Amino acid sequence: MSPADEPVLVVTTHPEEGAEAFARSLVERRLAACVQVLPGVRSSYRWEGRVETEPELRLDIKTTRAAAARLRDALPELHPYDVPELIVLPIVDGLPAYLDWVRTETTPTD
């Protein structure tokens, strides 16, 4: 398996409005095999000189390194934030059939 085919977990956040459509778009574009939308996140951060606290949804995106790179390139078009969170974490082990499914579902068909 090439490094590009390695499954990874991408973490991001999204405002509640539009999160489901964003998640679905990632799967439709084969940027993700699966996106879990997790409720109940409150993020505190400094933005433009002020400390902000906002409700958000966390998205766990199962994908591959290659698809994560495509996701990173598409994020400015797809995400409403000026600087969206995008953290890529390695998946060191898992059910082989599931990891194969992630690879299959994130392989472009065109």
C-alpha cells in the first residue's frame, strides 16, 4: 500500500447550519468515506484580537491521505469559515475490511 492510500482521520468543526450538507458533499465528492457529525461542541478561540466562544459541531472524517489532500484544497470553497480547522491524524490500526472500504470509497471514479 502506498502512503497516499493510508487511511486517516480528519477533524474539523462547522457551524450547526449547513453541517449536514457539508458532510454529505464530502462523501459525494469522494473526499470522505464517512463523516460523523458530533453535537455539543463549544469552541473558545482568539479571532481578530477578541476571544470568542461559539457553539459548533465536530466532524470526524474518515478518508485517506490522498483524499485528505484533495479535501484540504477544496476546503476554502466548501467551508464557511475564513480559516477552518483541518487536522489530519493517522489511523494506526483497524478492521481490515473497514479500512479497505475507506480506500475504495475515497478513490475517484473519473
